[in-house]
Amino acid sequence: MRKQRIGRVVSDRMQKTIVVVEERLAMHPRYRKYVRRRTKYYVHDEREQARVGDIVRIEETRPLSRLKRWRLVEIVRRSEG
């Protein structure tokens, strides 16, 4: 089973590559308050179909370049506009 994540596309300016941000809530160890954490993934988009603002599902894969270790599985929801 490969890891899958759902996130929002924040950049599609590169060729066949998108940048996806996953936001999650994590509890602060000392103050016990929930803090918003972000993780940025470089994702391989073979057909260049994702656009900025889309919600996408990505899957872990072998290293494709220095930063790319994820590939696009599907576009969950298109952005409005």
C-alpha cells in the first residue's frame, strides 16, 4: 500500500510538475493548542491537467527527480474560476 494524500494545488508553472500543499491540525506539545501545519509536495502531473486551486489526490512513488516523489492520482474537485 502506497501512501496517499489529499491537498490543494498552489503552483502549476513547471512542466509536468505541480506543487501541492497538505494542511493538517497538530496539537502543540506544550500549550495543547491546535496549530495549522503545512507540508509541500512536488507532484508529477504527466498530462498537465491540474490547475491552481484544484483539490487533488496524490500517491507516493519512486524518486522521479531531486524533489519529486509523488504522482497525481486524480483531481477530486476543480477550482471555481
